Amino acid sequence: MSLDSPVIEQHGDTFRMVYEEVYRTDIDDLWSAVTTPDRLARWMAEYSGDLRDGGSWEVASDGEIWGRGTVTSCDAPHAFTTTWHATGEQPTELVVRLEPAEGGTRLVLEHTGIQSIFYGAGWQTYLERLVTLLAGGEVGGEDAWQARYTELRPVYDTKFAAL
């Protein structure tokens, strides 16, 4: 399994997606990249709130809040679980696990209860940006994100249609 070949399963009218990738960094650095608001803003979006066990958070782009959640469990620097409630959708669950791997640290992202297929191309785009950032590269702004998402969207439309 890798970023371009996630597990995608349908469960009734919702989906479960699992992404896995080895990042060329240690577990503490990767944990920081996925839980620290200023680092999340470099590859994903603007986070505010408390990203610790029991804490609530919000995510925004260009000052517009588009999601929120509550951290329901946290075992730093190995795993966290949070609700994921995108504006206009039902809440879902997001689990992120980190483990040592040859060449770095493996990140496994599992998102369950998804009702919209746009998450496929979105998560791949974000996680690719994290690879680039941790390798010392530049991820570009919103236009770069949108271009990659647009490129991936037909691939995920096909994957979801095959379920």
C-alpha cells in the first residue's frame, strides 16, 4: 500500500480509506508535522485549538472554517484518533498511526464514515505535500494544491465507481 494505492472500502452508504507511506524522518519529527498547528499549516491548512486528548480543534483555509473535531484518544508520538466534521457533512473518524520503519517512519491514515469521494484525491494531495515538505522541498500554495487535486480527481472517480 502507498499513497497512490490506498485501501478503499464501501460500508453501506459510507467509505473507509486507508493511506500508508514511509516518511524519511524520525517519529518525533513526523508527529510534530501532523499535530503542531504551525507545521500543519505548511502542508495542509490552518489549525487552531487543542490537538491533545480531549481537545477540540478547527481547520480553516483563507480564514474560512471548513472543519472541526475532537481528539478522542492520543498516544504521543504513536497515534491519535479524532472526530472529523467537515462543514455540511456528517461527522467521521480519522485515525493516524506512526511506527518506525526501514528508512524512516510509517504513517498510516485511516478515515472512516466518509460520505464524499472528494476525500480520496484530497488526502493523497495533502500527504504528498507532507512527503515534499519533510524532504526539504517547497509545496506551493493553494494553486499548487488545486492543480494536483484536479489531476487526481478522475483517478479517484474511477476507483470509487469500481466499488
